[in-house]
Amino acid sequence: MSYADKRSTTSWMMYDWANSAYATTVLAAVMPVFYSSVAASTLDKTTAASYLGYTHSIGMLCVALLSPLLGAVSDVAGNKGRFLFVFSLLGITATICFSTIGTGDWLFASILLIVSTIGFAGSNAFYDALLPDMVPRGQREAVSARGYAYGYIGGGLLLAINLLMIQQPHWFGLQDTLAGTRLSFVTVGIWWLVFTIPLFRVSGAWSKRSTNAPTMSTAAYLRAGMNNIKVSLRGIRRYPELVKLLAAFWFFNDGINTIILMATVYGATIGIGTTDLMLALLMTQFIGFPSTLLFGRLGTTYGAKRLLIISLSVYLLIVVLGYFMTTSWHFYMLAALVGLVQGGSQALARSLFSDLIPPQRTGEYFGLINVTGKFASIFGPFLFGLVGQLTGSARYGILSLLFFFIMGIGLLLFVRVEQGREQALR
């Protein structure tokens, strides 16, 4: 790579380092426990877990409705970086505001979580769309995997610091565990902002538009974006392999996201202690780092599709074992398995999409991918919460995720990658 390519590639990967702090500390580790024990402490545990699942579903629905339009507009305006900037700041602000949530404020917590989800997931849509723009073809599998690996290290480092704040608050001059929890939300927002600055600079996030973009009013950009969506929906049948991959992604991504979002609250519901939950999730981060790099290299050698199917098969085992989980050691074992395949499966899926999408319409099609994934992600947490409420047991909720992985693997088997690349280039 040239110096410019290396600079843009490193800046792109650093965004995973930056916003993974939100994914680890807020989504996976601290917020589920904080929501259950503080914000929704006036509710019983099963109801609190269900409400958290419904909250994630509403947030994903909002992102799903916004993403395809904004992705298409970003292609027309010629500056995906600016949209990433706006959504990142939205997520950062909402995350810092988590520190103001009081006892019993479950509705306020849910509203903030919905807003932060819009910021986090919306910025990720534009971040993913920048991959083909900033990384040369042939390097994307490895770079995408390294991005997730950066995320595991960055998110893991801050999570370790945050866990010390929560478990040993007096080391930081804090009054108690709750004060440490509140401060951890603030540190996530600052971390996310600081380490996103390199990508903001390289992607032109502060410029009004690219030099080649047409000068139009806001309303005209919106009309052009809507027109691009209509064209892409009519024309997507010209890319049948991309359609197959989208359908598979709809299912397996829902299963993966639900495990990420609900694992901690599920563990707490069946009696796993908070310390064990946090340490197991921290372990996931550091297992995920080398595993994701390994999956990226193997994907380049053996093909992303083959490795993706293997990783999803491991998720089937995780769900079944999760149903029978009873002790903290079981949770540690499952956390290790998740760390082994989580980053690799997501990185391989992202690189597959980057190869099957028409090169000049990355924002538009990644927007459609995002809306597909987010609409899918509505159903996983919702089903988890609904089954838990109807049966009175979260175990049946986790078992329901088998459906998503079985369908995802089955559809993925029919994707012909080489034909899809040819269709995209034509």
C-alpha cells in the first residue's frame, strides 16, 4: 500500500477501536446490569429483561427506517464521513447522558438507549460503506478482520478500566459502585470521540461536501436519495447473489446481535453473579482479538463464505449449551466460544458484502444491508423477551435463537461468491 492508503486504512480501523467501547461497556456488559438493578429496579427481573429486549427492538426499528435513505443521500452528497460524524456525536452524547439515570428511571433509560442505538448503528452503516472507498480490493477481508480485532482490543482495554471503576471505586476516588458505573458511561463517550478523530479527518467529515458532488438544496438531496432507493430496489434483482447473501444475513445477524445484547441480562436472570458476568465478557474481548485476525487470514486463503459457515455452526452449539447453562463456569466457557467466532463472523460478512456490491453505490447498498440487518435485529430481542414472558423462563428465549442460525446457514450455502462479484462489476 502507498502511504495514503495505509493512513486511510489505519484511520478506518481505528473507528472499530473507538466505538467498540460502546458495544462492550454499554451494550454487552454494564448497561444490562445497570438497567436491571438500577433503572428497572422497581420491576421483577424477567420483566426488566423483556423491557430491555423491547427497547433494543425499537432502537433497531428507528435505525432501519433511517439508514437506507441516509445511505443513498450520502452517495449523492459525496460525503459519507459527514454523516458518520453526525451519527457518532448523537451516540456519544446519549451515552454520556446515561450517567444521569436514577433509580426506577427505566423509561428514561430506554429512551436514551434508543437514541444511542440510532447513533451507534447509524454511524456503523456509514463506516461500513467507507470500506470499499478507503481500502483497495483484495485487502478488504484482512482489513475488515483487523478492524474488528482493533475493536476487541480497544473495547476490552476500556472495559477492563471500567470494571475496576465499578469493582474498586475507591481506587479512583469514587464513593461507591454506582458512582463507578456512572463514570464508566462518561469514559465511553470520551473514548469514542477521541479515537474517531483520525477517521473524521481522513474521510472529510468536517467538509460540507466532496468537490465532485452536485450543489443541491437539502430537499433536493432527500429527493435524490429517495430516488436512489427506488432504483436500487428495482435493480437489486440484477444481483441475485447479493440478494441471497442479504437473506442469509437477515437471519444470522439477528441471532448474533441478540446474543451480544441479551447475554449479560440472561446470565443475571438465571443467577450468574455480576463479577463473573463482567469478567467473562472481558475474556471474550481478548480471545476475540487473535481469533478475528485468524479468521481474516483464513478467509483470504480459503474463502470468506466457507469460514463464515463454520463460525455460524459454532453459534448453534453456543445456543444449545446456553439453554443448559447453570453455573458461572458454564458462562465463562460460552463467553470463550463467542470470542472465538463473533468478530470473525461479522468481519467475513462485511467483506463478502463489499465484494458483491456495485462499487459506485456503496453507501446506498450498505444502507439497504443495514436496514435489512436492523429490521432483522428487531425480531431477535423481541422474540427473546416475548418467549421469556410467555414461558416465565429466559432459557426458552435463548433457545429460540436456533431458528435464526439454522436459516442463515441454509441460505448462505446457496450464495455463489464468484458469480456475485462478476454481477457487481458489470
